[in-house]
Amino acid sequence: MSYQVLARKWRPQNFQELVGQEHVQRALVNALNDDRLHHAYLFTGTRGVGKTTIARIFSKSLNCEKGITSTPCGECSTCLEIAEGRYVDLIEVDAASRTGVDDTRELLENVQYAPTRGRYKVYLIDEVHMFSKSSFNALLKTLEEPPPHVKFLLATTDPQKLPVTILSRCLQFNLKRLPVSLIISHLQHILTEEKVEFDVTALQLIAEGADGSMRDALSLLDQALAFGGGKIEEQEVRDMLGNVSRDKVIGLLKAILQRDAVQTMQAVNILAEFSPDFENVLAELLSLLHHMSLAKSVPEALDEFVSARDVLLQLSEEISAEDLHLFYQIALIGRRDLPLSPDARNGFEMIMLRMLAFRPASVEAGTVSSSPSSAPVSVQQNNQPQIQEKSVAPAPVTRAPVASVSNESSVQETVQPVIQAPMSSAVSNDWRDVVNSLGLGGLVKQLAINCTMNQRDGCNITLNIASGHSNLINPKAKQRLQQALGEYFNIEAKLDIKVVNQVESESPAQTTQRETNQRQQQAVESINEDSFAQSLKEHFNAEVIPGSVKPVT
């Protein structure tokens, strides 16, 4: 007997054997049990998710010799002939090869005749979206009011191409892509029944390569069996699919996380020895970054079948969420642009170097802030009179008491009013410089620029904010600002934000707005005083359009 491929051998023969698509199964089973049968059904979804399989099972349920049932016997001649594809009252039509209106009319001419053997004559039209416009028009009337002995089962991978008039005449069921875990479970069941040795990791590779299609997964499984000589092993499946070892990609990822350019290039050299498709390597890297992001944010969402799961969980603890998202975006854009590079390896190396070169702004702020917070200390200690002469950042102010005991009282006399009293305009400008140095963004930056410095006493920092901007305060933004200030001043900062009716000094936002208004006013005045503009007004009765004058930035 000739070999039968797994996709045909393990095709479900009833609704109980159907893998996934519970929403479709439930609707059809209830319709059969309650005898609420529509005359036209449309099954949509990507390839290999069960559209024609469900249609054939439904045909069995309609024509089984034991009666209309949701559990066809699978033993009568009708069920056996439908399973073998030779039942006379199940007319399967490939719309891709019969697109013309003449083919459709010929098909519809036979609709009026009663079924030869069964209760219903079932028309199963696959890839129905391939019909021409004339074919759809010819089908409309029959599809709306077919004879009572006719059922139409339509299947398509592209329902958007179907006319609305066709869609409105059908009950539509959208079949979903199958999740990786469900495909792996089904493959395990099949291989156990077939008595074939397998690695679960290899099955995961096959399931991921199937992209939600069970038929594709079974076809890849057949190919893997032939490639591996009757065994399913991880390395052989990787070789078959052209995938590189996940361990080698993890080694590359570790080098990137350590920001070691030498190790990163060495890891690329190791990958290059296997002559991989670097687009596939990027796809594997994207998959790892995705798993790590899940492990970072929602650990319970990380699939238990993921290869090297423990390693990914550990790596996710060593990197910030910002870095993960940045690396993912760089790899994603790099994968798109990789075909444009002169050489695939060169393009891949540039993507890796780009990951090493860039970091999120919030991370950079924490790294850079340590040096400015320490450098001014020595300046203040060596040249304390500058406290009165120059406007300095708040950081040096708290470092002043570290000076020698002989100068302690004089320093306190100078600094104490700055700490305890409300901030002067000069120190307010210093607060603006501090905010600009923090590298904040979004809501946290809006909160910072609308605050003014009230006082700073050791690790305690107090800010004022006008009541009109109190809506900017939320626990997360406050915590982020407190963390940034702590890194900037190199202290364990404790931040308190007081809501006041009116701030005594300008906030950075108010300063920026005032400077913008001044520049705008100067720009308008310069236009009004310009001799050429005055000449135009005088001779042509011209006017300056309000809002058209902008300052030069």
C-alpha cells in the first residue's frame, strides 16, 4: 500500500477530532442538534486551519445514513465515501480553475435536480474569492433562495474580495490561526501514535514555522521525518528549516546585553561559519527579545514550551524594559532594511553595532548624571566664594557642609537661606538646568517643568506646583522623577511635591513660554519696523497676516 501523508492520514473525521476552532464547532453542533440549518455557510481563514475539513464533516452530518446528527457514524457508505472524496452528492468545486461565468452557469443548472443518494446536495466551493464578478452575479439568486435539498459551503482565504451581496447571504465563520502550544500538543499525539521518537524543542520549531497552520505543521513533520531518518531531533529540524542554533543566538544576545563590541563581532563570526540566512537570524533574535519582554512584564504569559526558557528568564532580569523595546525596534527595522544592504552580513553587523550605539534617553540620564553631581563638589570645596558669585546647580549646595570644620559655620550661614527659603530666580534657573539634564520625557517631563524648587535638605527635596497643574501628579510619574533626581544628585532622594495656589518663582515651563513670547514679540516688531515691509504697506495697502510671523530659531 502506498504511503499516505500525515496531513491526510490524520485529517479529522468528526467534530470531536477537530483541533481548535471551538467557536465554529460549537455553532455547527448546536445547529445540527436543534435542526436550525442555514442554506449557505462561509468559512474564512488562512491556509491549513480546517476550512474544507469542517465543510466535509458538516456534509457527513447532513447525509449520514443514521440521520442528521452532530456525531456522524463514520462507518456507513456515505461517511466513508465522503472521507475518500468520492461521494456523488458532495460536489467540490475549485473556484480558482472555474472562474468564468459559463462555468458557474453550468454548475447552477444542476442545482434544481434532487440529490442522487443523500438528503442534501452539498456544493463545496473552495477559494470562492477567485470567482469573477459575473460569476458572483450569476450565483446571487440561487445563493439567496436555493432549493430545499441544496446546501452551499463556501471557503476562502481572502473574504475581503467577496462582494457584500454574497457575504450577506451566508453565515460566516472566521477560523483562527492555531496557537503554537496546541500544534505542539497535536504533533506529540500523532508521533506517539506513530511510535516515532521526537524532541519537544524540535516540535516547537516546526509549530513556529507552520505559522498557525496545522496542515503546514504536518507537512513539515513529514519532511522532518524524511530528513531525520524516522526521528525528529532539534538540530536536524533547524538544519532543515535553515534556522541557526538558539544557543548561538543567545550567545550573541548576551554579548549585546554586556555592550561588548568585541564579543558581539566574535558571536557574529561564529554564526557566519554556518552560512545562515541572516534574515532568519534576525527573526530568531526578535523571537528571543519578545520572549524576554514577556518574561520581564508578564512572566506567567511566557509559554512553557519556549526553548531555553530559564535562560531567557534570567537574561530578562539583567536588562531594562526600555533597552528590550529599543533592541526589538532596531532589529525589526533592520530586518526590513536588510535586503537594501550591499551584503547581508555587513547589514547584520551594522544592526548589531546600532544596538550597541544607542540607549534609551532615561538610561543615559542616569549614567551621565553621576559625573556632574560629583565634579562640582571639589570646585565648591576649593573655591567656596563662588556660591555667592555664580548660579550653581543644587547638587553642590548640599555638598558644601563636607568642607573643613573651620569653615562650617560660614558655609551654613551662606547656604542655609538657599535651602530653607523659597528659591530665588537664579536658583529657579538652576532648577531648569537640572530638569534639562535629567533626560526625562512624556508625562514625567511635563511634571518636572511645571514645578519649582522649594527647598532641598539633604536627601529631602521639596517642589512646588501650581494647583492648575496638579493633575500632572501621579504616583508613577512622581516615582520616576524622584529616581532621576536621586541619580542626578547621587543620593537616596525623597521627593515631596506641594500643590500651591501660585508659585513664587517661574517654573521652567513658564520661563520657556516667556522667552518664546519675547522672541515672538521681537519678530513682530522687527517686521513692523522693516523699511521694505513699511513700503509694501504704504504702496500696496498690505497687511501682515496675524500669526504668520515666526521668530528665527
